[in-house]
Amino acid sequence: MRSIRGKIGLAYGALALLGVVFMAIVYADLRYLEQRIADGVAVSDFRERTLEMRRHEKNYFLYRDPADRFAALELADGVVTDLTLRHALFQSLVPTTELALLARALEAYRRQFDAPGVLEAQKEKAVRAAGHTISNTAEHLGRQERAALVDSVKKSTRAMMAFALAVVVLGLLAGQLIARVVARPLRELEAELQPLAEGRFTRFVAPSQDREFVSLTQALNRMLEELDVRRRQVLHAEKLSSIGVLASGVAHELNNPLGNISSAAQILAEEMLPDDANRTWVAQIDSESERGRRIVRTLLDYARRQDFQPQRVALEEVLDKSLLLLGKRRPAEDCLRLDLQPDLAVWVDEQRMQQVFINLLRNALDAGATRLTISARRATWGASRPVAEASLAGAVAEMHEDRRVTVIQIQEDGPGIPPEVLPHVFDPFYTTRGKGHGEEHGVGLGLFVVAEIVAEHGGCVAAESAPGDGARFTLWLPCRIQEETHA
């Protein structure tokens, strides 16, 4: 499958190769210019040597100093050597005939200086004529070299400008290619995201067959599926909330009839004779109506929305109310064991803590537990902290080794939690129950709510389990001075 990375890599590879070629050309051109400058220096040296030779020549014929004659002949030998060594360079600047003329002029120049039996006036004329030819040729070589150097610089400049322009054009073309490969599909994908912002979950179609866009589209489609599931779960949670409000209203309406039934039963019991056989039934009516009123009162306390209001309450009382709210799902007496430290009180928001226990107990019963053990005691965090394999959530950062806490454990004998599931049990909307379990099993928020409420109290909660050996949920609630004082 094609990929954007491959295309971008190919484009940048081509640009890099072009850059390398450009650098090689620039390097070669600079070396060529360096050689031309070296040639120019050589021609300048040749010209300077000829001029120096002519100066000594003139001094000799003016002052007849043998030293000037010797210097002129020595410089003439150097000019001959330069002509021999740089014949190829000079040949590239002036015609071969001119170089041949220069060689003959140098030979005549040296020969006329040492010609025997020649009058000084004739010797001077012949030497000056040969020297004039030599200096003219040297000047011509200098002009040609300067012209060649200027022409080389112009050609080099034009070549580099043309190649730089080619690099810029190819870079623009590569940019256009990348824009077409990346920007256009992204714009199409952005247009497809608009319905999502409007609440319409429409599947995405890959705007390109490049691997990255196909993967991104698949990930977005998976996200849409998850969002749709979460949306349905939130709607269900809102439905449950509405049902809770309705149940609260119904419970409030039931409270008065139940009170009237209890009052009527008590009046009837007072009117009956002590040995009346129906007195037992009337007492049972009064007892059950009072029990119904207690359930309704607890339900109203649980359903009532209120701010976070912690206070000192007996832990056993909180557990009794939580078990009462479970109704028919409450475990039988022989299946539930309470092992609480005597007179153990906690500083909590009672309504929120009831929700914690209800969620934990419902979770255990939904998992298939048949026996439950609830224990609680005072301890320090360091002495009771969870094992490394446990899944931990809440205000863990607030715990330290000597922190006094109330440790509450709920042990159940269900099938346990698989190791791959354990790290996610406190994640929102995380559930291992598939379709067909009924709406009463919730939407995966139960344990998440437990962790949030415990964290609100400044504590933390941990889940530990071994497959087939049940699960244990442990709560650590920080002790306050008020609790320690009344303990």
C-alpha cells in the first residue's frame, strides 16, 4: 500500500540528490575558477618578468652596467622557462603563430646581447626590437587571460543561477506534490468531520489510499463506534437518573399512606381485647408498614441531591441502609458476614458512601458472588497498603506511610477478575458484560463512581483478584481528629 511517508521521503530524497548535485557542480565550478585565477597569476608573473627584463635592458644601454646586462639575460632565461612550462596555457590564450613569434623573439633577444663584432648601436636596436615583441606578446597574454577570467566568472554565475532556479522550481513542484498528497485529503477529511460536530455519526471514507489516511480513517470509524456506544450509555444513565427522580417522588407519595396504615393499625390494636386472636395480625400490619416507611425514608435520603456534607456516622449504620436499599437483591443472612471493629465511626457523606457500598455490592452480586464478607478496622496506610498487582484509584498522592485510615474490605467468592481486565476496572464506561444482560446491569460507571466518591473523601480504593478465587475491594478512608477522639 502506498504511504505519505514514502512519497514525502521520495520527494525529499530527490531534493537531497539535487542538492548534492548542485553542491558538486558548485564545487567543480569553484575549482575551475580557482584554476583560472592560478593561470591568471602565472600570466601576470610572466608579464612582470618580461617588464623587469626590459627595465634592466634599458638601464644597461643607458649606463652600460654589466650587472644590468646579466640580470636582463637571467630574466630572459626565466621567460623562456615559463614559456616552455606554460606553453599549453599560453596556447589557449593566443594563436600558436604568436607563440612561435615570441619564442623567436626571445632567442633573438638573448643572441643579440652576446653577438660578437656587432656595433653597440646595431646591437641596441636589435635587442630593443626583440624586447618590444616580447613585451607586446606578454601584454596580449595578460589581456586575453583577464578576458578569459571575466568570461569564466560570467559563465559560472549564469550556470549557478540556472541551476539554483532549477532547484527552486523543483522544490516548488515537490511542495505542490506534498500539498496535493497531504493537504487536499486533510481538507476532505475536515469536511467529513463537520457532521460529527453537528451530532451526526456518519462513517468516514478514506480520502486517499495512502496507508496513513486509511489507518486514520479506520481509527476515526472505531472512535465513532465507541462514541455511539458511549452516547447510548449516557442516555441510559440519564434514563436511570430520571427513574431515580420518579422513584423519589413515588416514595414521597407512599410515605403518607404507610403512615396512615401504621396509625390505623395502632388505633385498632388499642381497641382490641388483649386476648383477641387478630391482635397478632394487626401488630404485623403495624410492623410491616413501619418497615415500609423506613425503606421509603432511606430511599428519599439516597435519592436526594445534596452538596458534599461529611459528618461522623457509624459505619454499621451506613452499611445497614445500603443493604436495605438493595431490596430483593440483598444477600441472605447466612451469605453475608460483617466483621467490623466495635463502635467504628467514619467521617463521610452518608448518602455518597451508601452509593459506594451499593455499587460495590451490586457489582459483586452481578459477577456471580454467593458469599460476601465485609470487614473494617483502623490502621495506617503503610501497614495496609495494597499489593503491587492491585488496581488502585483515588487520592493516592495524599497518602503517606503513617497516615491513619479506616480500612474497609469487601471480599466475594465470585469468578474473579481476569488479569487483563483488572487495570481497567475503575475506567469510566468500562464493562465486560455484553448484550443480553439487561439494562439493570448499568453502563460501566459503577466502579468509576466508587473511585470518584472515595477520592472526594481524600481516600483511595483498590481491586485485587485471582481468577477463580474471587475479588476483594479495599477502601482507605482518612481518619480525622473527630474520629480518633470518638473512637
